[in-house]
Amino acid sequence: MMDKPPYQGPERRYPVLSEEELDLLAERVVERTLQKVTSKMYQEIGKNIISKLLTGVGIGVIGLYFYARDRGWVQ
């Protein structure tokens, strides 16, 4: 097998990006990250609100049951 000299040309393994392309890529990464974080935050807020709403409804139902029982409507 013949020994070849090491490659002396331009780098071909990775694309060389200009400053403008790097800035554009960084902006896109930041935008997508913010979208994901915001989406997760709204999901957590929604879960919290639903949980509190269901707890309130449950307490209301139990209160109505005891009220109806005291009035004699439910035995």
C-alpha cells in the first residue's frame, strides 16, 4: 500500500460558516428554545389552573352534599 502525504487542502469535513450565517443560526436556536420554554411554561400553568379548579369543584360538591343532607333532601 502506498503511503499518501497528508491532505493539505481546505477543510472539507465541516462547513465553514460566515459571521452572518452564524448569527442567523444562533438567532434561530434562541427562537426555538424560547418557543419550547414558553410552551412548557404555559402547559405547567394550565395544569396548575385545572388542578385548582377541580379541587374547588370537588369541595363544592362535598359542601352541597352536606348542605342537602342537613336539609333532609338526601338520606
